Amino acid sequence: MLIAVSASGQTSFGLNGIYGISEESFTSINSFEYNISNYSVIKDWAFSFTYGGEFASSVTSNLYQITAAKTFGSHFVSLRYTPGYQKEFIFKSGEAIPFNNTEPINLESRFLYKELFGAGYSYRINSDLSVGFNVRYFKHDFTNENVTAIFSDTIYFVRETEEDNSELWKTDIGVIWKPFDKLLINLGSINLFTLDSEVTNENNSNFEIKTDKALFAGINYSPSKFFNMYLNLETNNSFLGGMSYLFDLNKNKLGFAVSAFHDNEQEPYIAGIIPAAIFTSKYFDLSLTYVKYFSERNTTGSYLDFKIDGISNIINNKYSYDKLLLTTNFKLNTLVEQRVKFLGVEIKHNIYPALNDKYIDEPVATAKVVNLTNEKIDVKPYLIISGISEDKLQSPIVSIPPYDTSEVNYYAVISENYTGVNPEITYANFYLMTVNDDFDDEYQKAMLVNGINAWDGNVKNLRYFIQRDMDFSVKYSKTILAKYKTEIDTIANAISNFHKAKIIFNSFIENLTYTSDPRASAEYVQYPNQTLELKGGDCDDLSVCYSSLLESIGIETALVDYKTNASLRHVNIMFNTKLSPNQAYLISENDTKYFIRKNESGDDEVWIPIETTSLSDFERAWIIASDKFQTEAINNFGLVKGEVQIIEVY
Amino acid sequence: MKKYFLYILTLLAFFYAGCDKPGPTELVYEDNLEVEIIGKDIDNEYYANGFDTTGVTEVVQNYASIITVSGIKLTRDGRTDNISTALTFLFDKTKPFRSPQGNIIGYNTIVPGIIKFNDLTARLTNYRVRFREAGVLIDTVLGKKYELFNINGRAFSDPFIFPYNSIISFLFNPFVGPSSGFDIITPKEITGNVKLVRLPNQNNIRAELTWQGENVNNFSIILGGVRNSNQQVFPFFRIRTKDDGSLVIPNSILKNIPRDRFNKISISFIRKYDKLTQLQNTELYVSSQSIHTIIVEIP
């Protein structure tokens, strides 16, 4: 029968100095005594050892236990080696053998009780329920001196030493249940399954550790994150109760615990008190524990009492001495502790590879992220778009308050080596990183990546096409200008830009024809080299090409976006002649053919529009463009209404 | 991570190197068991060592004179005999009896008057001694002793029944001079039980003895063997222990009893009151005993 109100002594006595199981308090990985179910909240590895001194007739120091523990997901395993869990008794037998007037022979026996090692396993069913068991191995060494009667012609005694031993395996099961956040219930068996080997001398079996079956019930109440109370009861009429209070110390905790216990086998009723100083941090815990027994602890005792009562617990019995113990738990985490989590990701833009620089300024996606911790954390977002970007790109760090949700922007850089012509669906991988070496969370979402010539229809973004092929444009423009070096050298410097633009226009249109975009879902824009190679293009291709050629030789250009006809939008360009309004007559006395714009310094400069689709000559293209601009932008108030927009290339 | 393991191992090595053995607790064996060898030479014969089949009588020659009254139960072969004895030896210490080799075997006795126990006049019988010396068995008579003897209350025995937990009046009427006497207090009756247990792992035994303990100071147990040859009891050891009701005689004491010479063992539980007194200016040792002797076969 499992439930038995027996007379054995207290068994749920550990060396930590704190005997409640609480996630806020000192970890109890090293104590199968009251942590029967082997419950743990450690994330990964943990190591524990207890070193201390026992105040017998002299102070003896000992390494009481070494524990290694590991969490595997919901499984937790621990191994404990207990070199200091020993108790030795020396019996001065008083057996006197007077014979032939010799002095009486005093015999001596030694009983050594050892717990050598143990192992525990627990499984966390859910956050509120955990079950587990432990197995412990004990050994009893009995060394008895006795006299043997020898019967020959005479009878005499000889002294002999008899060595005997037995082994004991104990297995107990337990369960941890948290019905409420602040309450934890700890239930377990005591000596549920025992298996022991037989001693050679049957008389020694009377002195083996008592293994009466009993039940253990512990309750742990934490009214605040600082304060913890616990009470551990055994059906063998023993109990232990106490409390702990831990203060915040930066990110660590420092405090004390005090416990008192009643042991059915010890006097007085409250057999002892256990004050402890506790320090706990992310990586290690420390406890300095003093075990003080209220009854006098002599180094001698009564054999008859021992014969009747025996011991149930090696480290806590009526023969145990006061102890001072230092317990250290190391918590080593090789696993990523998730501190932030994605709630969702919104793709802001499909990718147009030509608009590369745009994605450095504008996020391609925005994620909703939650901070899972109770402290403010800095989140580093990373993005890699499969096939587009070569490496993870870190976006700006975002700070998120404890348990709060925040938006995190992801920016992108498109590899210059990207040459995809057709649109394709690819995957964007979003990552969140905090203090760990690995990512806290990752999220994958499909994303449309257009071809390298795709354009989103926003004239403003044509500048990216203009800027992209600048090396080609520089080479092309300088080659043309070199042919007209003599002419250029003879003209006045003031109208140099005008003439260079004119030369380049007339040269580059020689072999070009106007062609429409290929049929595609996205608009199609050619890079300058493609336009010249293909010998044609539509308005945006030609505007891009001419703008790029002018920009490559230092002539400032702007795109003119005509949106007056919603079904037929048009783009041409204007460029800066660098002439002041007073010098405008040098290129035209018709003031409708040029327009005054202020530069960054606030000075007025003369700009002239060019219709790049007019592929006859520069003059014609200028007239068409200036007429259109005068009509739609000025006369019809297109600039005011926003139907005509001038967009700086740089 | 590696450096943390290194720190931990270093700490452990440091602490482990500083370890002592935990302080032991010394327990005192209050039982204060004493074992005394009675029969040093196992070829010795009874009477010289003061032992007979019924149990132990006193080693009479150690005293100037001796009065001993005994209530004896002898259990063997499933039967218990109740024996009552009252004996008086009055020695002439000036006349020791020596063996041929000069060892004092005893003293001659004298008969200076009449002795009564509970108004029953003690008979005079021969005080015989048997001893072995140089391989020769010698019988001799050292005089007379005063005796009352009864077994199982039989009519042809002396009508003396030992009264347990009571008193026996002793009266001495000398041939010359006035009478004198006193009461002898008797102990409670003792009833023992012997269980010989064969140990499972060995071809050996231990004896588990129980009796009703009365915590009388003078309590002892005599362990002897019964000779195969003549079924006489030979005492090996006197064990002095507390009159607390139980004792285990360990295997180490019993295992070497030579089975070829002793096929049974004899256990005598002896509860005794004794004192020294004066009788006619002579020192007198008076003892009153309750004895239960149990003879069991060695399994």
C-alpha cells in the first residue's frame, strides 16, 4: 500500500536552502529530495554543485553533490553524483571478553551509508503540468569486528573483521501542477519502488536505510515576484516550511530564505532552522545555507536507539551535524531563447530591380513584431530576397518596449548583377535578431520581382534608369563631343551646354525611330545602351536615354511628366543651359522657348524643353517641346494643377 | 560556452581536492555484553566446573561456605522437568584437596549441625567431585553436603518445592550453641525460549533467545554443549547481559562448535539474587536462582 503513515524520518530535505519550486526562485535541479518529479525551468544546460562544511568534533569539508542537467524541448534529464551524501557510524560494541586474565577486548563496527548517484527525468505536458521520476542508488557498507569461538582442545576466541554490504535502488514519481500563476503544487511518492540486494549477514539488514513508503505534498505560493512561501508535507509526519524574499538587483536578484522543519525522528518538535542567502542571475545562482539543529549534536550516541530507530535520510537525521553549505547552479544556454516574434509581414512594393536605390529609402515590407520579454529590447531586422539579394541586409534597429508590439521596416538592396528580364515570383525571407547569435524568428513571404526593364509608371522613378547606365552614357557622349571638338572650342562658354546638348541630340537621333513598349503588365523602360542598341524606343526610353547622355557630361536635366490626358501620358525632358535670364537671347529671342528656373542658390537659370520623340532635329524637338510646355504647363496651368510635373533627375 | 565548462571544472577540481571524509558518529553499545569462557578444556568433566545436567550450580569451592537454592526447569526432547534444589556446603578451608599434580580441586566439607529450608531438614549426601588430569578420570568424595532435591513434585523426593518470587527460611541448628537463620529471597520464575536459525547464505546458525525480562542485575546465560558420548552438558561460555528479554548469540560464537562431539546445545537462563552474609562468624555466600535450561539439537 502506498499511503502509509509510518514512523520513518524526513526524506524531503535538500541542501539548497530554499525548498519551494518556483520559476522566480532558485532552481532546484540538484534536489531529488523535494523535487521528486525532477521539475526544471532551465532552457538548456545546467550544472550544480554543493560544497560545505559539517561541524562535527572538527569541521570537515565536503563536495556534497554535482549535478548536470539538460533540457531537450519538453524533456528534462538530470544526473547527480553525491560524493558527500555519506554518514558513518562507529560502534564501540562494549563486548568484553575476559579470558585468561587479559584485558577485555572492545570490538568496533563501522556502518557507512552512501548515496552515490541518481538520475531524474521529467516531461512538461504543458506550461502548467509536468510529470517525472527519479532513480537513486545507495550503498551500505558494514564492517563488523567480532569474536569467533574456536573449539580445539581448548576453547578460545579470535578477533575477526567481517565486511558486508548491500545496495539499494529507489524510484519515485512526482507531478508539478500550477493551477494558478502564483500557486504551484508539488506531489510525489517516497520510496515507491525499492530494490535492494541482500546482505550476507542477515543481522546487518536491520541497519539498512529505512524505506517506508509515504507521500509527499508541497505547495508553493508566490504572491509577488519577490516573495515566495512554501510548505512541504510528508505522510510520515514530517514537514518543512519556509519563505524567501528576493530583491531586484539590476537584472539579478538578491535575497534570503529561511526554513524550519519538523522531523518525526528528531527532537525538538521543530528540529532545526535553515537560513540562506540567495543570489540568482541569468547565468548562475548562489546560495549560502546554514543548517542549524536545535538539539545538541554529540559525536556519540546510543547504539540501542540507533538499532531501534535507524535512519531514513543520510543527510538529515538525528545524528547529522550543523552544516554550512555553498550551492552554485550554472545555467548555460546554447539554445536561442526567442525574445521577439513575427505577428505578420506586409509587402509594400513589388520589386522593380531598376529602382534599386529606391528600396534603400523606402521599405519594401513592414512587419508587426511582438516583444516576448519583460524588458525593452533592440531588434535588428534582416532581409534576403531569394535570387535578388546576395546577402542578408540589415535594416535599421527598432526598440520595442516589454511585451509591446511594433512595426519593423525592411529595406532592400538589389544586386547590380541581377539580369532577370521576366517577372518572377520569389521568396523574401525576413529575420529578427536580438541578443542571440542566431535569429529569434523568421518569416517567409512570396514577392513579385519584375524584370530589369520593368517600370512602375511613376515618372519620378525614371531617374533610376537614367542613373544606372551612366558609364555607358559618359563614353557615348564623349565620343560624340570629340567629333565636334573644333566647333565646341569656338563657341562661347556661356552657350557651351546648349551646343553640347544640341550636338548630342542631333547625333543620337540619327539612327533612332520611335517604337512602343512591348505588351506587358508592367511598363517597360529601356536603359540608354538598350535604346541606342535597339535604335529606338518610346517617349520614356528616349527621354531616359537623352537625359542620361546629358547628365553624363554634366548637363542638368529634368523629366517633364504630362498627365493632362489620363489615357495617354507623356514624358519629355528639359535641360539647364546654365544661362542667366539676361543671357537667354544668346539662344533665342522667343521667350516662350525657354523657361526660368531657380537653382539651389536661388539664382535664375534658363531651361529649355526637348521633345525626345521628335527625331528630326534639335530645333524641331525644342519647338515642339516648348510649345507643348507653354500650352499645357503654363497657359493651361498644368504646373499649378499638377497635370504637368517637372521631376529632377538628381 | 567552452570557457564556462572550463570554469566549472576548475571550481569542481578545487573543491574536490579540499574534501574530507564526513565526521562519523560514535555510538556506544549500552548492552555491555560480556562473554566469559567457562570450560577452557572441553575434555573436562562436570562437577569440577560446577555444572550439571540441570543447569548451573555454583563453583562452590570459591567460597568459605555456600548456600544455594534453585528453581530449575529443564526442557529437552519436548518435555520440561521442574526441579527444586537447596544445597549447603560448609568448607574447611584448612583442608584443601589437591590433585596428583598438586592443583586444588576443592575443599573438604564439615557437618557442624542441622540445616533446614522452610522447616525441611536437609539430607546429608556425598560431595563428589570428578575431574580429569593427565588423561585420567578421577572420582573422589570431599565430604558431605546438605541437600534437598525434588523433581516434578514427586512424592519419593524431598518435599521441597522452590517458591518463585518469594522467600525461603534458612535455619542452622549447630550441635553446639544457639540456632541462627535468615530468609532467602527468591527471584521470579524465568521461562526462556531458544530458536536456532540456520543462516541462508551459510551452513551456520545463530541462536535467538527470548525470555520475560525483569531487569534483574544478576542475569546471565550459559551456553553449553551436550556431549554425544554421554549426553552430559558441558558449559562453554557465560554471557552476562541485561535482563531485557532478548539476545542473539551470533554465528561467530556457535559456528565452530564441533558437531562430532556435541550434537546439541544447552542454553541456561539464570536469574539470581545473591549476597554474602555471616553464619556463626563464618563468611557465607547465599544465592537464590531461577534457572531455565533448554537443550536443543543443532540443526
